[in-house]
Amino acid sequence: MSRELFSSADIDTGSRFLLKVFSDFLDRTEQLPHSVLDAGCGAGVLGICAAGALSDFGLPPGFHVRAQDRDELARIFTDYNARRNGLSEEVLSAHTEPLLAGPAAQGWDLILTNIPAKAGLPVLEDFIRRSAGLLTKNGRVFLVAVNTLADFFRTQIMAAGSLLLAEKVGKEHTVFVYGKADGRADGKADGPAEQPCAPLVFDENFPRRYPFYIRNQNNYEMEDISYRLDTVHGAPDFDNAGGAVQAAAKLAVKISLASKMKSGAAGGGQSALLIHDAGQGHFALWLALYLNDEYKWILSGRNIVALGAARAALAAARETPHTVPSVLSLASIPAVDIFLDRERLGAAGVGGGFGLIGFFPDTMPDAEAAWKGISSLAAPPGLIITGMASAEAERFDRKKPPDWRRLGDIKRKGFRALAYRLNPDPITLYHTV
């Protein structure tokens, strides 16, 4: 497991409790599930254990587990762990997507979730409202939550008109098992009738399509440029731009980044920009307003929900006349690491690489690898602007290859922003790595 994922040292007590309740269910049921959704999969514990337990009964034809998480790193680890446990992609596939996204025609026999409490109460309410509607007739949701949220989930399950089949209370956690209201033996239900429910669709209209994901709708200002941004639950910087981003905006103005972009327009990839770890979109939207010229934009990052907010912000601004003429085209790519994902990121740009790379890593375990990734993606005379914690910025700057020249450096409240330009005739071999 990765140290950056939930419960990285061991299987957490909530998941263990849910699996015990699920095991008891398997011992009693006569109808085994064919389709399983592991919602918020983390490292893949629930989906992998479910597939393993069901294989003891003999997996039915067409059996499949879909594991989903908003974090691209979780998808990678779930996929790795599934293969390590002998599960093929036909049996378990991992996806980077919001909760309850998936194929439109899919009905789930089983939904398992160690519900992420930090997802935000509106998102959790929506999960309860929608999950039973995504089940097959006799399908079941197994949900585990900390005991402090047990009353909340019980109330939401009843308010949704779902059928609460079991509630198991442990020392720290409660497991709820519920299904469609029309699955009752007497055909009666408490509360409103269950309505058919479509899976969540993740596209350029997110989060406007799903307002329960929106945490704040505010006007912001950096370096005398105002912008409006809808921020989402489940990601930082929802109430203001982070310190790294603010430092980077200040540095961009100080070094006249817009004029440097125009002066390097002859570069092969000068019309393409990459913002890696774009977050909620503060820097990308501010930069689009600041540059005021046409570019192809690529946004990347681990958190698909935050990435969706950033993409939606630029898309909405592009639709407003005389607001952001700099967004010529727009794409978003789930990506954990600028080095490991360099081929996918490069394929999304234009021939020759990116004229500007914005780089805002939360953590950077290998500064040299980060430079290799950046160098392989940049188009001479490409530019980098980056913001991060001061200690990590120091490590990053020390590993600067000789073919990059530092243009600027600003420190601000524990953060540091740096800007660099790639020499037209690089002397390192990073472009061929």
C-alpha cells in the first residue's frame, strides 16, 4: 500500500468489520452476486476480498468487480493488488472516477463501501439517495461508517425510502445493509418510493451537473486579477488559493510570464500548456486570464473530483464572451506523477512538447525524477513555474539540470515559487529518457 492512501499500514478496523458482516451474509445467502461495485476503493481491500471470498463458491459466468476511487493513485494500487492476488482485469477492474459513476446500463447486485467521511455531507447524502436505485431487485449495499456518523446514515437511509435490512454496531464502527424498498417480502416500504437512478456522469459539466459536490461558489482575487470559481468537497483550497499557488501567481507577474510566453512563440509546443496537480483550478483559471492569448490546455492531477472542478472552471470561463480568450482547447488527465505519466501527458499535448508547465506537487519524493519528467515534456525554449513548500522547493532547485536557467524565486509564508526556462539547445539527455 502507498503511504499516501487511507490506512496504508494495515487493513483498517472498519473494513475488517464490514468484511465480517459480509462473510456472515455469504454463509446464509442462496443467491450469489454477479456484479460488485467497490465504491471509494482505496487500495482495493473490499473488492479484492469480495472476489476472493466469492471464488470459494465458484465465480458465476460474467462475474465482475468494478473498483472506483477519485484518486488515481488508488486506482493504480488497486489494479496492482488485484493482479498480485491472481484476479484478472475481467474479474476486477479499477477506475478513477467519483462515487457511483459507471456504465449507464449497469445494475449492481452488491455495493461495498468504507464510505470516505471527508467526502462532505452533501456527497454522502447523495450516495445514500442514489445507491439503492443502482441496485438490481435483490441487490444489497454494505456500508461501514464510524459510529459518530451512524445516526446520520440511518436517517438518510430511511429518508431515501430504502429498506434497512441489518445494522451491526461495533466498538468504533457501524455496518448498514440496505436495499431497494421494493425488495421487501410484504411489498411495502416506509418513506418515498424508490426511483430508478442513473450512474453519475463525469464530463466537462461537472460539478455544475451535480451541485452536491460544490462546497463554495466565490469570487477570488490574485495579483489584481479577479475570477469566479466553484470549489468542491474532497479537495483542499476550497475557500482560498493555497500558499504555493499565490506565490506562483506573484512570481508570474514579477517575471512578466505573459510576455515571455509570447517571445518564445516560435517554439514547437508553445501553444500547449500543462498544469500538473491543478487542484481546484485556482492557478489555471488565474493564468488563463493573465496570459490573454490562445493555448491548448492540459490539466492533470490525482484527484479526479478536483480535476473536474478545474476543468469545469476553464470550460465555463471559455463560454463567457470576452473573458478567457486563452482557452483554445481543454482536456484533463488523471496522473499521479509527472515522470511516470510523462508518456500519457506528452501524447495529450501537441508535437514538440509544452511551452509552459505549471507544477504544484503536494509531495515530491524524487526531485531528480520530477526534473526528468518535466524535461521530457518541455518544448525549447519552454518555461516552468512551480510552487511548493519551501523545504521541497529547496530539494527541487538543487536537482536542476544544467540546461534549465532559473528566472525567478519568491518565498511567501512557508512556500516558495520558482520559474525556469529551458535553453534551446539542451545538453542533458533527459529528452531521450
